[in-house]
Amino acid sequence: MDDFEVEILRLFPESENGLLDTVEGFFHGLRPVEIMTVSEWADKYRMLSSIASPEPGKYKTSRTPYIRAVMDALSATQPYKKIVMMKGAQVGATEAANNFVGYAMHLNPSPILMVEPTIDMVKKLSKTRLDPMINMCPELKCLVSEKKSRDSNNTMTEKMFPGGVLILSGANSSANLRSQPVRFLILDEIDDYPADLNKQGSPIELARVRTSNFQNSKVFILSTPTVSGFSAIENEFELTDKNYYHVPCPHCGCKQTLIWSQLKWDEHKPETASYCCIHCGTLIDERYKTQMFEEKSSSNINGAEWIPSDPEKSNRESIGFHINSLYAPLGWKSWKDLAADFIIATKDPIKLKGFINTRLGETWAERGEAPAFKNIYNRRENYQISTIPGDVAFLTCGVDVQKDRIELEIVGWCKGKRSYSIDYRVLEGDTTQPAVWTKLGAIVDERWTRPDGSEMTIRMMAVDSGFNTTHVYDFCRRFTSRVIPIKGQDNLREAYAPPKPVDVTRAGKRIGKVRVWPVGSSFLKEELYSWLRLEKDENDVPPPCYCHFPEYGEHFFRSITAEDFVSRVNKRGYMHTEWVKKFDRNEALDCRIYARAAAAMVGLDRMKDEHFDALTGKIAPKPAYISKKEEDTPIELQHIPRKIPQRSQRYNNYWRR
């Protein structure tokens, strides 16, 4: 407070009418706004909480220097209206977004909208990151009122401050995405957003429209990618100049981006991981990271810098950045940890996909190509159809309903998610008539004998309800939870989702037991194609997830590889992808993914080796009351009666009174 302010406050002492507060507010408004970048603001004001950060204390941009250019592009002094960041996990991008929020609240008060994939993620972000950031920064804390049960100015999803408001929304809420205009928009993890929100279009576009009233708006889009063609962040990134972070080799001084193929380690020894310079071939120890990441400046001309890979798209409207987990600073995810994760991921295509998405920040690009049916046909095995190999733990069945027939595949599941096609059947008959459904009902109770003498039935049958829906529901009502109706959904990025009741009144009251299960058809086709590409090793040992087939005819293998994934550019310039049949009959493909979905519901993805050993008779099953958590136990073991403790004599005498 300068001498002039002191003199004014002497002339206008504090009184009941709050004159002192008015004068102080007047002088606060006269103070010039600090002109600084987001990174400068973060280094000066930001404190990290131990709740969400492994390194609590004062924020230092120098810890993750590659984030500086991203944050500075978000600054009011920069012209960019759209900033895109396609990234791996744990590289500090989320904190960059939080710094942008704090900077805007403090120095550029305006309406701000921050969108997370779900409302649960909004709550987590608000509790563990934004609230601690505000409380630990005096410059922000004085702007936002304290949380009170009756104070609507500071809630979990809305925080008022002088000159603006911070709104937190889930991407699954169309109402929040269509309300008041905003100047600053943050779209986090957009690849997890629904593709079409309540048939109103993309939530990304719904939110982006809200910035149209502000000429000086900024949109920050960040996400780890998913599948090529489906990835929203990839589409956004491709429209920019695509900047990559180039770092100098500590040995030869030549700059390069860090790419996965250059990380080298001794076989089965991930702890020996080091980076091979693409220019001089020298191995670089991870301890050189800090030196390599020193930023380019007047005193360090050969320092690290962002370089656009598509400079023709460089403009003053948008800019794009890509970073992967190889750049994580010392003390975070190390190169040896990444190598160890990769070794594990190579044993499971789904884990490998996750590694490529979350660690390398790249899209999974193989899903569009169906494996050649001839390769699978040529590696058929000489085991008898409708017999059960000894290592099969349980059976599932996928059923596809057509107008004049029902097609189904019975699949046996083994340790490591290996599978045997036990039988493929076609039941001829009009599916609006009961005769063909009677044939299918007989299969539900059919029994197979394993070599050890155990009798097996179908553990779960999944029936597609996309055709003749009413008849499918009527059939499923005749059975318990062993027979379920399913509905394929291309946009569902998991094997299945929680079921929805179909027997309800207009008031929403449930009156029947039938529930339809959404199934991620595209997700499961992608997974199946990756499994069909697997080959046995030189000792004829199949890897995990390998698919065994008996000597079916060529038609079956054409049918199970009948679809390709085709990419097209839509009217707005985005890549649109869809499954297209290259062979007219794709029923075998559908039946297999339905059987796989049923296996997931039984518990295939959470079963451990000891569970399979118990189910195949190699070890005696443990009683459920002394096993691990029930949710980690397959359904077959969950229904073992629990041991009931004996009541005390005193307890029994009490009830005799």
C-alpha cells in the first residue's frame, strides 16, 4: 500500500457502512493487470497439493519444460484461439490446464467452461485439483467464496469469482454444454466423450459453439488418443501444424524427437533400458534427461525446442503439440518402467493397445484390417467338432438371429483367454415361429463331457436382439440369467455395459426380469482381429488369446473375417470410420463376438490362473469365504455357500423367551 492510499484511508476510517472495504476495492481496481504468460503466472503463484501431486510445493515449469510452450500459447498475449495437445499419460498436461484456469481467474476474469468425460471425473477434478489449487493460492482464494452448504457461489461444479465463473461439466450433459456463452473452454480427454450426445451431435462441437460470442476466445483441447479413425484428438491434431519436442543428443548434439523404437534394452532386462541416438547411434542414459531438456534460449542456442512437422499449416489461429511418456522427467515414469510395461503388454493385444495409447500418445492403427481368412483356414486343428478339450474351463454361446434361421457358435474358454470353437450350428426355420426357438432352447440344456469326465453346459448364451426383438425377449424370459438378450453398440469402447430393463411400464416401473445388455461390437471386433493374427511359436505353443478352430469349411473363415474398417472424410473434414462387409455372410463374426461378450460377463477378464485351474480340476476350488474379494472371483466360485457362524447359547436363549 503506497502513501497515497494510506492518506485516503486516514481520511476515511473504517465505519459500519463498510467504507473502508469500498475504498480498498476502489484502489484494487485501479492497480494495473499484470502482463505475464501462463507459465510465468504458474511459477509465481501456483502451489501443488500433496493430494494430487507426487511433488507438492511450489510449481516449477522447468520440471516439465516441454509444457512451457503449451501454456504460453494459452496466454492472453498470444493470438491462438485453438490449442491442441495429443499426449501420453503422466506428462503434466492436466496441471497445464489447471494453471490456465488459475491464470484466467486471476488476470483475465471471464466465463470458463471445463469439460470432463463424465460427472464423476468432474467431481474428482474439483475435489483433488481445483479446490486445493484455489485454497493454496492467496490470489485465487480471495476471489472465490468459501464453501458453505447454502452458498451457491462455490459448488463442486460452479465457482463464481469477480468478472467471471468457472463451470465444470461432464461431456454426457447436453444441458450444461448448451447454456451460457464462455470465453475460455477446456476440453479434457475428448476421446472418452460420447460420439453423439442425445442425438444432438458431438459434445465437442456443442461446447465449442459457446465461445462464438467472444472474439478473444481460447479453446484448449487435450487427450490421450484411442483408435485411429475413431480418435477425436487425432482428428484435431491433424488439422494443426503438429509440433514435436526436439531434444539434443548429449554426445553428438544433434536434435531429435524421442520415439519408442529407439529405446533399447537387453533381452528380458528392462532395467538396462537406454535411448539410442538416431544420428550417432550412441546409447543415452536416462540421467542425461535434465540436460537434454534444457530449453533453447539466447544462452543455449542448441537447446530443446518445439518444431512443427507440417509448417504449411502454421497460422495464428491454431497450434498443435504431441508428447509421449518418454519425456516424463526424472523421478516420474522411467524408461526402465516403460520397458517393463511394454514387455508385459506384448503378451496381450488389449494391453498393448493401452500402452500405445496412454504411454506413446499414439492411436491404435491395426484395427481396420481383417486378418486373411486363408491363414486361419490353413492352421485349422484336428480335433473333433462338439468335443471339449481338457483345458476348457467354461462354455459360452453367441447367437445371431436372421429372418429364416438362427446361427450360433459354442466357444470354450481357457487360461490366458485362449479359446476353442466347439461347434458352429445353423438352425433353419422362420424366427417368428416357435419351432426354431424350441431347437435353440434344447441347446441351452445340452451337455458335453470333458476328458476328465466332467459334464459341462453352456454357462451363458448371448442372443442378439437386433432382429425379431420381441421373439428374442420372449425366448430369454424362459430362462434364468444364463440366457440374455444383447444389443450391439459401435460407440461402446468396452466389452459390455450395465443392462437396462425392457419390461417396464410407462411410469418406469419394472414388471419383468428381462434386461438387455449393450455390447461393444466394434471394440470386440477389433479385439478378435488382433487375436486372429496371433501365431504359435516355434515349439507349436499357442500364445495367450490364441483362437483354436476345428476343420470347418472355408465359408466359416470367410464369414468370421467378413468385415473391414473403412475410413472416409465427412463434410466437416473429419475422418469417419465404419465397418463394411467384404463378404456377404458375416454371421460367424457376430456369433464369435457375442460369445466373447458372454465370456466377459461370466468373468473371463478378471479370472486368474488359479481360478482356471480350479474349474478344470487341476486344484480343488477354495471356498468363497476364504478366497479373495468376491468381485475378483469367477461366477462359478461365487455361488459356493458361505460358512454360517454358530449362534451363541446366550443368543439362542434370548429368542426362546
